[in-house]
Amino acid sequence: MLEELETLQTQALATLEQIGGADALPQWYRTHLGRKGNLTELLRGLGQLAPEERPAVGQKGNAVKKALEEAFATRQEILREAELEASLNAEPLDISLPGRPVAMGRLHLTTRMLRQMRAIFAEMGFQVYEAPEVETDENNFELLNIPPYHPARDMWDTFRVNDKVVLRTHTSPGQIRCMREYHPDPIRVILPGKCYRYEQITPRSEHQFFQVEGLAVGHGIRMTDLIGTMAEFARTMHGPDRRLRIRGSYFPFTEPSIEMDMDCIICEGQGCRICKYSGWLEVAGAGMVHPKVLANGGYDPAEWSGFAFGLGVERPAMLHHGIEDIRNFYANDLRFLRQF
Ligand code: FA5
């Protein structure tokens, strides 16, 4: 039986060597090593051997099985590699095929608007001052001359964190932070940033929106400086022929306060739906910094004066691009955003 095993091994290995493709390997395996393969069949005869012969034959059987399995694995590897090599040579890999296109991102319309505004004010010597969106009630209201009992608080519907902390309703509280940090130096800054108001969302009003605040503090700063700065901004931003109009207004933190309008960029002042047939569009709320606010910032109002203004960001962008609903800005609809 030992000889038979030896012969089986020699023959099986010889047939394995002759196999030319991986397809034929499973058949070889079944024939020699399968449950009904010839090695199994041969070893079935083990029981009929004399007991003293059995261990040697058993061992030989295991050795043959191991040898065949190893040879099979090696042959399989060789044939697979050969086939891979052949397929690579048969159809060469085309590395010039274009890859998957990477989707192009772009800056949000608000970001572009903010950058444009920053650039215009930078030309006029205004630095950017960043102030936090979560503010104290004190900075957002009290130090801006709006005490708790004051009816002007109704102008700003407020998201409150607690009694003392709010989400800022405008960028104006940054004025206090800036003055306290810059004192006793003169100031010329803009404060761009997001504001929050607990108000009805409409095509013109969001509960989150951007403003760009401006603040200049120095010696002998006058209303004409404010008007000149605003006019320069409006004409650089919206066109050199823009006409401007000043109206008296009221803000608790400026005295006197004004509202600045510009002739409608859609109808050139003729009157249309956008300007509500008045021919004018509101550009900014502004005024001379109130003496109490100057003092709260650490500047003596007898020596120092200043102006401040607050510009919207989304509303002017809406006018510029003919956008009818402010809700489009932050609805994350790419069909809208891709247009700008
Ligand atoms: C203010 O917030 C003042 N702090 C502006 C100011 C600053 C006056 C410094 C004087 C000195 P007002 O509430 O009008 O003012 O807001 C200013 C601008 O913010 C508006 O003209 C408008 O463009 C924008 N704005 C206000 N509320 C909303 C809103 N809900 N959605 C979108 N834009 C808004």
C-alpha cells in the first residue's frame, strides 16, 4: 500500500504540472483530494491491513495528502499570476481615462458681499474688528443707552440665553468692546458679523442675518465725515452716479441719528415695486456716537467725537441680484447658490 501511495503521489503531481489554466484546477482537486478522490479511496483500505502496518501507512497517507495540497496551492498561485500577466498584456491599462470630476465649490453670496464691503472700507483705512455673537445684555443694550425699561428695546426682538446673556440683535455692541480695547487711541473700524432677531420670517426678514457696523472715534469728527464715508461706500459699491438722501431718524446710541437712502438701483429713481414706488432705497442707519456711549467706551465726550453706521448685507445683495426672497440665502438649495 505504501508503494501505491507513492505512485499516486507521483502521478498526481505529474498531472498537476501539465495543467495549463486555473480553470482545470478544481477538477484535479476533486480527482485526487476530494471526498471521493483517489487518495481517500485508497486510504479506505487501511482497515483491512494488519494492525502493525497501519501506523506507517497512515503516516504516509497524511504525508501524501500534505504534499499534494501544497503542490496544489503553489500551482494555483503560479497559474493565477500568469493569467493576470496575460490579461494585463492583452488589454493594456488606459491610465489616460479621465477621473471622476471633483464638484467645484464656491464662496457663498453673503461671503462675497462681505468681502466686497471689507475691501471698500479697507481702502478708506477701516480695520476689521471681530466681536462675539453671544453677547451680554449690558453690551447689547444698556451700555448702548438702552436701559431695561426703555421702549426702544422693542425695536430688537431678542433671543435670550438667560437674564444677562443674549444672541446679539445687531453688531452695535461691538462698539463698546472695541472702544474699551482701543482707548485712548483713535478708532476707525468695521465690525462685520451675524445677528439674531426673534422675529417673523418674511421674504425681507430672516431671524439670522449679517450686518456691517462702522465706527470712527477721534478728535473733531463730524456728521459730514459720516456722510462722506457713506457716500463713498455707496458709490463704490453700487455705481458712481448714485444719488444719496439723508433723513433724520432715531437710535438710542447715536445723536443725532440719520437714515441714509440711495436712488433705487433697479429703476434709477423712477419708482418700482422694489423701492415701493418711492425711487429710494434704505442703505444704512447711522449717526454721531451718543456722548453716553462714548463715555461707556472710556472716551471723554468733551474731547472726543465719533460716528457709527449699520449696514445690512443680504438686503443690498437682494437688490443687486434681483433676489425676491431672503429665505433663499440659507436654505442650502444649490440651484439657487450656484447662480452667484
Ligand atoms: C440697527 O440694527 C442699528 N444697530 C444700526 C445702527 C448702527 C444705527 C450704528 C446707528 C449706528 P436696524 O435694525 O435698522 O438698525 O438694522 C440695520 C440693517 O440690518 C437694516 O437696514 C437691514 O439691512 C438689516 N436687517 C435688520 N433686520 C433684518 C432682518 N430681520 N433680516 C435681514 N436683514 C435685517
